Amino acid sequence: MEQRVTDLETKIAFLDDLITSLNDTIYQQDRRIEKLQSQLDNLREQLESVRELLPEDGEEGPPPHY
């Protein structure tokens, strides 16, 4: 009986460490996702800025070789 209790305590300690490790991983991934989302938002803003500088369809002049 004593051995079974010891085995269960060992398993619980292992699972507790595993949960802590998984929580740390989730936290790191969440921070990475937030950073990537911010970068994506910045790229969207830059793309919109570039689009504003481009001529509208039909406003292009003749090709440079004319």
C-alpha cells in the first residue's frame, strides 16, 4: 500500500511539472502570436500606404519605350 501511495505521489509530481512546462510553452506561443499579429498589422498599413501612391487603374501613362 505504501508503495502505491509513493507511486501516485511521483506521478502527481511529474504531471505537475508537465503542466507547468505546458503553461510556459503556451505563454511563449501567445506572446509570439501577439508579436506576429503586430507585424502583420504594420505590413497591412505599409501596403495601404504604397497602394495610395500607385495610380488608379486607367491612369497609367504610356509605357516608357514610347
